[in-house]
Amino acid sequence: MAVLNMVEAIRQTLADEMARDGRILLLGQDIGRNGGVFRATDGLQERFGEDRVVDMPLAEAVIVGASVGLAASGLRPVAELQFLGFGSQAFHQIEGQVARMRFRSQGRYGMPLVIRAPFGGNVRTPELHSDAHEAKYVNSPGLKVAMPASAYDARGLLAEAIRDPDPVLFCEPLRGYRRIKDEVPDADYTVPFGQARLVRDGTDVAVIAWSAAVTVAAEAAAQLAADGISCAVLDLRTLVPLDVRALAEVVARTGRAVVVHEAPMTAGFGAEVIATIQEEAFWSLEAPIGRVTAYDTPYPIASVEEHYLPSIERVKHAIRRVAGEV
Amino acid sequence: MAVLNMVEAIRQTLADEMARDGRILLLGQDIGRNGGVFRATDGLQERFGEDRVVDMPLAEAVIVGASVGLAASGLRPVAELQFLGFGSQAFHQIEGQVARMRFRSQGRYGMPLVIRAPFGGNVRTPELHSDAHEAKYVNSPGLKVAMPASAYDARGLLAEAIRDPDPVLFCEPLRGYRRIKDEVPDADYTVPFGQARLVRDGTDVAVIAWSAAVTVAAEAAAQLAADGISCAVLDLRTLVPLDVRALAEVVARTGRAVVVHEAPMTAGFGAEVIATIQEEAFWSLEAPIGRVTAYDTPYPIASVEEHYLPSIERVKHAIRRVAGEV
Amino acid sequence: MGPATATAREQAAVVPVTRLGPDGVLAPGCDPALSSAEALAAFRLMLLTRTYDERAFSLQRQGRLGTFSPVTGQEASVVGSAWALDPTRDWVVPQYRELPAMLRQGHTLEKVLLYQMGNPVGNRMEEGVNVLPIQISLAAQVPHAVGLAWGLRHQGLDACVITYFGDGASSEGDVHEAMNLAGVRRASVIFFLQNNGFAISTPVAKQTATESFALRAAGYGFPGELVDGNDLFAVYEVTRRAVERARAGEGPTLIESRTYRLGPHNTADDPTRYVDPEELRSWQALDPIVRVRAWLRSEGALDDASEVELQAELDGEVARAVAAAEAFPKVRPGQIFEHVYARPPDRVAAQWESVGEAGSA
Amino acid sequence: MGPATATAREQAAVVPVTRLGPDGVLAPGCDPALSSAEALAAFRLMLLTRTYDERAFSLQRQGRLGTFSPVTGQEASVVGSAWALDPTRDWVVPQYRELPAMLRQGHTLEKVLLYQMGNPVGNRMEEGVNVLPIQISLAAQVPHAVGLAWGLRHQGLDACVITYFGDGASSEGDVHEAMNLAGVRRASVIFFLQNNGFAISTPVAKQTATESFALRAAGYGFPGELVDGNDLFAVYEVTRRAVERARAGEGPTLIESRTYRLGPHNTADDPTRYVDPEELRSWQALDPIVRVRAWLRSEGALDDASEVELQAELDGEVARAVAAAEAFPKVRPGQIFEHVYARPPDRVAAQWESVGEAGSA
Ligand SMILES: Cc1ncc(C[n+]2csc(CCOP(=O)(O)OP(=O)(O)O)c2C)c(N)n1
Ligand SMILES: Cc1ncc(C[n+]2csc(CCOP(=O)(O)OP(=O)(O)O)c2C)c(N)n1
Ligand SMILES: [Mg+2]
Ligand SMILES: [Mg+2]
């Protein structure tokens, strides 16, 4: 058992999976000699060779599109988008091809591939690097979407994603690469998809989040505990599959909920969480479910991003409001 | 006053707007000599010339990307995507460029452009032509999204879209091109954005829809009226801006609601409607809000699309369920 | 095979390689690229395609078949290129107008019809049929072909991949990204661009200003060839050369096959709105089937009697496929969910159970 | 201007056009493309850029500036090309590493710094400064340039547009789609591809297999030129030729400017991980500033004293810009909402009102 940050956990998982399964190959921009701009693949090209860790031309659609062909040939590509924001360049390949190839070919060509993509705020990137686009991919059936919030889950969910016969978009929070650290077992394990993680239990308000927003939610909950508000914090881990039961259960206990995410509010995945809860746990609800999200604006310049993103203060305020305190 | 179908209303609006404003130019695939694959631009090239009605190479990203440059030069491009599904090829230009250019340039380069795109089921298209992708664009701040459900609105909203200084994605229901007909005034008018239309008032259940789903909702409501269930039907008309007040008001009257849309359920715009209602009208709600949507699968082969799309039967059933009857 | 060496302009890829003239006579000094037995087999496939197109058109008009895109006019282009492959190890990555290439690889008319009649299982290639599904999202298949070629070679297989795309599709960014990657990786892939004059109504002159699409290859570091796409022998020869390069590990080739769509874009299209009748007539005179037929007759490989017999055989083949497809069990609503996921999310599984019921989500 | 006529290999676009040698001596038979007064002015801008890069680097290390991408090594490439334009009517559509082209068009160091210090208003070009915002989504600006050129000409303006993009960005589909459209529309646009050897760490040999990017132009029906990007005179001359073609209505030109990124990709990059020190040294010997300086000295347009004076002047210019930018009012949270919409949706307006409050949405 070692304490790793998320980027270390991811790197180790990639190495272990590649050692385990010779069909896995990595492809992406600057992932070889440079080891990835965040060093997620540092040392892997040295270890596995240029044929299995491949620096690609600067073209996201063909990184994804070639992965479709590689998968059809019997391999298990793990593609890296340098940033999720540049997944938009490959959007037609992801939603139109990756997600639909099994269906289109009626099972002949499964797509056991993973698309890794960092995203998320608070690391002062230039424009377009931090945007949380997850909802767009969730609304693209055929794809699974994983959003780990801890190093433990980054490892377990990535191993699961690589082994899953379906294509997975694996979103990695930039903020967590260095700043989220926790214990990661040395032994092999996977975290199954569709099982949310109860980060903390509580009786007053359920706070639901994924990826780096879980840290914000947990911190807000911890601070409010001192004030006598007992919050459950649920980390969804994967948005597709969605752990509908866990949502219903936690809200059944609390009767109140707040969703927190880094994407713009309107048509963000928080809306789906709210819709699902009101479908599954309507009669438990004692107050409107709160949303703490980014605004409905493009991701702003880094100097004001902390005002744009859900902050601990905003989450606490929303919890208090939902709890009926303000 | 004439009875027009939606494609006629759109064609007439394009002609009138082009006559009114010399800065408008149309660009798209097969829109010139062929008059568009659905004849939406029939006769316009003859009338306005090859310089203002431009057949483009088969490349969606540059149809949109060139529109950005055309707008920056002071023109008002109206681009046609042959199908909304192929907007995915231009997704980076739409969400990353069109939607953000005003913001990025801090007001120097507004984007008074319109992207017209047909979509929607029940006209037996090949794969990828019918998909309802609206939620992905709604979650792309900077853009407005219009989804007319009648010929009257097609005309009024398109004129408004063309005159609006912000970029507008204008989604046209394929099913309505020939099959939705209603009265369209000859005189110039616009339909303002962000004002939902109460298609029918009612007291038991509010049915909320947009685009061709409005027809399904209205028919279901009409049939249930005979059975003594009184439904209001609200046509959102534009998703961005969203008429939050109209949603709150109609649900305040009915206490119950059903959302109907052609997109897959999970993270479809129905989720946003539900989230908004529960935020704005929670205390009015007497039952969970129902969703009648497409399934969370890729759009299927045409022979089974009627099972995939919200049908009158499924909408009626959902209304009865929400009304507490089943 | 023992063609005359390419001329300088041919090498510059702006004058098409031509072997078999419109009259069915081989250019002076050229040996036929195919033996007469092989040419007859290729001719059979061309004629089967034409026969199918005609039958399918009438089925479509009767409402027994969905919209489809005929191959008519492009038979030499598709058959000549596919003929250069070894179906047991090579792969075809089609757009949607390459029926005979799919058949040559082992796909069946019955399944094609089944799909066009509305049953998705018709789109499943059987194991051993080395074909990817037809592509509706234009050009999106081109990156797949590169990845496929790369992956096969990565696994030590001596396979090459041909991908088809149109003059219209060639404008999509995917084609550029794929060709560039193929150059870098020296992928064993043949980019077979069928320039049939149109993308729906858009003439190629509005699609691009280049003198020849084949010139694009130099921008990616591999050879480009321009070929008369209505000439079975020339198409076969040029593609064969590309296959040999690929097998030798020399990487990709781009081939522009210059041909013409003699029919409508698809059964919903009205080409009289935009096709110049004179241009159409001039290309009708270059019908690829007429040419091969004339050559086969001049070689004594075909005569009136054997052609009547062949046509009857092909009519029968199409009729049997239609009968079999029509006899296939009707599509079920549940098929909406089949093969979407290998491991469906619970929510999707729940929708699946309810499909067809009014109470469904 | 009276250059020697291009050689055949130059015309084939695989050997760079070169005029001013690394020693600052003009190739035999060449007239200088710029008068010594103009060359001195261009040199001033090159040196300002280098001066700015050095100052900005140290500000960044002090935490007074965000991440930025230096121009170092590419000054001749950017300045020489921009110099061929008329800022009063022509337009620049940049990627992000073309600071001096933006300055030449009228943008200011102060605004550049303001943006890099975190105030978005620094990214607003003033009216009359014919520049589009810098582009982070690589290659997405290239279609904009084509539309802009098209739109200006549509309105009867005799303007041309230059767009910059890197060897890395050139692999994106957007570049292909844009160049193809430009060919079809004969748009007055110059595609200026700065091949500086790298896309972050990816060497150009892994980016493409082509012998020269300039060869891509033939695939779109317009000329391509390859130029020594460290040679101010050659870059100016080749770009000037392209501008003249554009003005004459002859359409686009693609220029590959072969240069080298002497510094890191940006201030967060560690090039020692991937740059070959020997290769770096060989390019340091080709420093574009050294060359022009030598020529200016040989012409008597520059000497020790005037250069010291010039450097002091540039240091002062940069220092004043830094001071002005640092004195600018601090960014406000409300700026998140400014200029998002001309007519914001109610919901966005409501968020705007609440921004900065804990109770905000
Ligand atoms: C990405 C995309 N854009 C638009 C369309 C609509 N569309 C279908 S076929 C076609 C023309 C294709 O032309 P070409 O590639 O030359 O092939 P051809 O039909 O001539 O064989 C168009 C525009 C599509 N299917 N996909
Ligand atoms: C579409 C897109 N993909 C990836 C990136 C990340 N990225 C930023 S700069 C860069 C390299 C750009 O190389 P090049 O175009 O050669 O320009 P240079 O930095 O050498 O001037 C990359 C990959 C991006 N900004 N945009
Ligand atoms: Mg074509
Ligand atoms: Mg570069």
C-alpha cells in the first residue's frame, strides 16, 4: 500500500495493464519520449517500446478514429486526448463511431478501447483546457463515462475501463494529478462500474458529485459537520453506468440533496442527477435539490476561475439553503 | 395569411430576410442549384445569385468555421448543416469557436450567424440523420438554441435568429418539413426568444416539449381530454434562452408534468426541464415529473424507429401515470 | 500483368492511367492485366451489381426496400480495385457505394437486402468476411482503415486494407488526418478515392480546385495515382501495384479513380435538377461494362449465348437473395437494444425490458 | 525587390528559398528584398520580440505573468511575413506564437501583457487593429481566415488575410478543409505554416512523412512555397509574392516557413527531455536576428553605438508596457459574464447578478 497522487496511480495502472495484456497499446500527443505533458505515461515508452507507446500527429479525430480501427483489428487501444476540450475535434468519431460501432456492426466489432482525457479547473490553464464536457458524452449512448475522484479509484476504474469490452471515456481531473493523494494497494484490483462511493454518510443533506468536485463537496461537508449539519457525500464514480439505486438510497435517508459539478449549469449532468432523484425518490424529497455548478458561460480566464467554479463556500451555502437554514 | 408547411415557411423567411439585408448569405451542401436536399433553399440561388447562395465542399467544420470568418468580416452568414448529426464534425467549431468568439475577443467580434440543421425521426432516414443532439449544444454557453414546432414559429424564430446579434443553432424537424402545416402571416414578424408557447391550457398535467415532439404531446393531450384528463401543452420554442417562468407557471397550475423529447433520456434536455421545474416550482409538485424520450441507445434502423421515439401511446401512458391513474 | 511503363504525365498523376479503351480495345503495347478467365469472373461481378441495382430500384419503388445508392457506372472502379485484394487476408473499409467489393470479400446479397429491408442484422458481416460496416458519416471510415492496417501489421499479419471514399467525402478533415497518419506509420493502406463527379448535386469543380486528387499524396509522403475508373484493367493494375507496395512494407498509396455516377445519388434524389444531359450522355458512352464485354467477346471468352445464360444466372441469384431476405423473420423492437453494449448499464437494461410497452421510459 | 528567379527545385517546393545566408551575406545575384531603412525597422521589431520574450520569461518566473509561448528563433519568420502586409487593410489570423505580427498590425505590448497577467480585456483588439484573437484550439483559426478573406472580398474590399499555424496544427482536419475551400473560392488568403520542428515534444518527422508541407498546395490547386524561415529577406519576398497573387485575385498560397523553436514550447515545458542538444546548437548558429544584424552592419545601417541605443529604447518600451499593464485595474469576477452574449438569456443575467456571492448558482 502506497500513498499515490492520481497521476502516479494512472501511470502505474497503465504499466501494469500493459504488462498483463500485450494487446494494449497507448497512443496520444507527446506521450512517448516526453512522457505526456502531465507525465502520466512517463517511462512507459522506454519500458514497452515505440510500438506500444505511440506519439501521434496533432489530430484528435484520427487518434480516436485510428483507435476504432486498432480495436477492430483485435487490439485494445488506450488513447489519450491531451485535454478533454479537444475531444470536440473528435466528437464525430467518439459519439458517431466509437459509441456506435458495436451496434452498427451488430456485435461483430466491439470497441474495447479507452479514451483518457484530463480536464477540470483550478490549475490555471489557458482557454479551452479546463472545460467539463462530460454531459455531452453521457448523452451519446454506447459509451461509458468514468470520472474518478481519488487515486484509489483512478487505478481501479482505469483497470476496469481497460478490461471492459465497451468503450470508455475516462476523464481525469487535472487538479487531482498532483493534489489528490490517497492509499493505493499494490495488488491488482478493479472498481466495478456503476457503483457510487459513499465518501461520508450523513442524515441531513446528500451532496452528490464526481471527479474533483468530490473534494470540494467533502470539504464543505466536513466544515458543516462542525456546525451540526450532517451531510452524506456520494461520489458517482461513473456517470454511465449511473448508480441510480445509490442516489435513491442516500436521498431516502436525507430527504435533501445538492449536486455539485464543474460544468456549466444548464444541461450539465447535474440536471440528470436531479431528474433521476425526483423519479426514484420523489416522496422522500423535503426540499428542492440544489445545484452548485459553473456558470452558463465559457470557461473564463484563469485569474477568475475560482469565482466560476463551485467553491467550498458556495457548496456550504447551498447545503444550508437546502437544509432550510438560509 | 397562407397555410404553409415548415419547409415553405423557412424558405420564405430566408428569401425575405435576404431581400431585407444584403449582408446575409447562405452556405451549405447542395443548397444552390439543387435547392437543398429538402428544398429549403429552392429558387434562392436563382434569385440572389451564386455569391449569396453558396454550394460548399462536403466539410461541416469549414462550413461553420468559414461562417465565423464571414461574420468577423461584417456579414451575416446563415449556414446549413445537411443534418444536425453531422454537426458533430463541426462540434469544435460550434462549441469552441462560434459560441466563444464574442467572449474571447471581448466584444470585438460578435457572431451574428445562424446554423440551420434538420434532425428528428419518423422520416425513415439512414443512420445518423435523425439524432436529436440538442442537449450537447445547450451545454455550450455562448450559443442560443431554437427548436420550432410549427410553421408560424419556424418563420418567426428564424427571422429572430437571423436578426439576433448572437449565434443561433436553429434545429428544424424533418418530420415537420412536409407534415406540419399552419397559418403563416404574409407580413413581417418575429417570435422573440425565450417565450414558450402555451399550445393548450389544462389543469391536470403539463406536457412540455419542443420541436416535432410538440405535435405528439398535443395529440396525446387531445386524446386524453376525451377521457377527462385536462393537459396543458407547453412548447419551449427555444432551449436557450429557456422560459423558466413559463415552466414554473404551468406547473404551478397543474402540479404535475411530463417532458417529451426525441433525444436519448440520459442527459437529454428533459433532465434540465425537470431540474428547472423542481427548482422553481418544487412546492407545487404533486408527483414525480415523467419523461417520455428515446432510449439510451444509438438511433436505430428506420424500421423500428417508431418504437424508439416517444409515441402518442407512451406519452398518454406517462400522463396517466403522473396523473395517478395507473 | 505487364503494362507499358507509366508516362511522365501519368507519373505526375494528372493524366489517368488507361488501358482498355471505350471500344474495348487494349492500348497498344499493353498486356491485359487479367487473364480472360479472371476478367470474365470480374465481369460477372460487375454485371451482378448492375442487375442488383436495377432490381433493387424497382423493389424500392414498390416500397419493399429502403433508400439505397446504386453503383451504376462505377462497376469497373469498385470491382477492379477489390479484385487486387486477397479476401482471405486483406480488408475492405467501405463508404456505401461499394456493393461488389463487399460481395467479393464474402458478404452476401441476402444480407445486404436484409439490411435495406430494415433488419439491422443484415449489417453484420460474418466472421471471416473482412469488411467494416458501411459508413454514413462521410469519411469517418478513413481513419478506421489506417488504424486497422496498423493493428493488423502490429500483430504480424501480412494484410492490407483498402478504404473507399468519394470526391465529396475527400473534403472532410478525417481524410487528411488519416492520410497524414498513414504516411507517418507507413500503414499498409490504399486510399481509393472514387471521383464520380458528384457529391449528391455538388459537382467536383465546386468540391475542389485541384487538378487531380492524386496530387494530395505528395503532401503526405507517398505516391498518388490517377486512373481511368471506367477501365477495369487500369483500375486493377494500379490497385495491384498499390497492394504490392503495401505488402512490401512501403506504405500507403492514394488512388483517384475517375469515374461517373450514371444514376441518381440515391433513390430519393432527382438528378435532372443538376446533371447536364450532355455530360451524362458522354459518360454513358464510357460505360465500364460495355468495355469489358467488348474485350471478352474479342477474346472469345463471351458470346451471345453465354451472356444470355450468365444474365439468367444473375437474375436468379438476385431473385433468390430477395426471396431469402423477405422470408427472414421480421425485425423486433428489442433489436433496438441488441449489441449496443457488451455489458449494458442497468438503466439501459431496464429500458430494454420495457421496450414496446406504452409504459416504457 | 528584384530576386533571382526561383530554381526548379525551389519551384518544386522541396528546397527552401534562401536569400540572406547565416553570415548575413546576400546570395550572389540577389537584391535585398527590403531597403536598409525597412530592414532596420523590421530588425527593430525582431529585437523587440526577443527583448519581450526575455523579460516575460523572468516575469513569469516571478509569478507576475501566466504561462506563455516565446517566439525566440522564429522572429524572421513572423516579422518577415507580417511585413509583406498592409496593416491598414490586410488581416492577421494568428495561432499564439506570432506576437510581432500582432504588434505590426497595431496591437500593443501593454494589452498582450494585460491578457497574460489575467485580464481578458487584453485580448480585445482595438477597432482598426485587423487581427483575430489568438487561437488555443489548434488550427481552428484556419477556416476563419478563409471566411474572413471571402467576406472582405464579398464586400468589395481589396484585402488579404494571412493565417499562421504550426507544423503540429497542420495535422488537424481544419487545415485541410480550409485550404480546400480557399482553393475553390480563390480566397485571398495566405496559409503561413511555421514549421519550427516541434509540436511541444513531437518532432516534425513524427508529425508527417511529407518531404515538404508546401507540396500540399498542389492538392488544392494553388501554389506552395518553401522558405528558409530564419531568413528575413526570403520570408518577406515569398510572402510578398503571395500577397501580390492575392491582390491580383489569383487566390491563395501556402508557405512553409522552415524555422526552429530555440526555446521551450512554453514556460511550463522542459525541452531537455526531448530536444537533441546538437540539433539545437546547429540552429542557434542560424539565429535569424544575428543574420539581419550582420547585414545591417555591412550596409552601415547599424553599428555598436546605435545598437546599444536601440536596445535601451526597446528595454524601455517593454518596461513601460509592463508598468502600464500592472497598473491596470484588477480583473473583476463579473468579467466572467461580460461579452458572452450581446443579449444574455435571463438565466445567465441572473447568474451574473449573483456572481461572487456564496449563494450564487
Ligand atoms: C459527414 C456527412 N456530411 C453530409 C452527409 C450527407 N451526404 C450523404 S451522401 C453525400 C454526398 C457524398 O458524396 P461522395 O463522397 O462523392 O460519394 P458519392 O455519393 O458520390 O458516392 C452527402 C453530402 C453525410 N452522410 N455525412
Ligand atoms: C486542438 C488542440 N489539440 C491539442 C492542443 C495542445 N497543444 C497546445 S500547443 C501544442 C503543439 C502545437 O504545435 P505547433 O502547431 O507546431 O505550434 P508551435 O507550438 O510549435 O508553435 C499542442 C499539442 C491544443 N491546444 N489544441
Ligand atoms: Mg462522389
Ligand atoms: Mg511547431
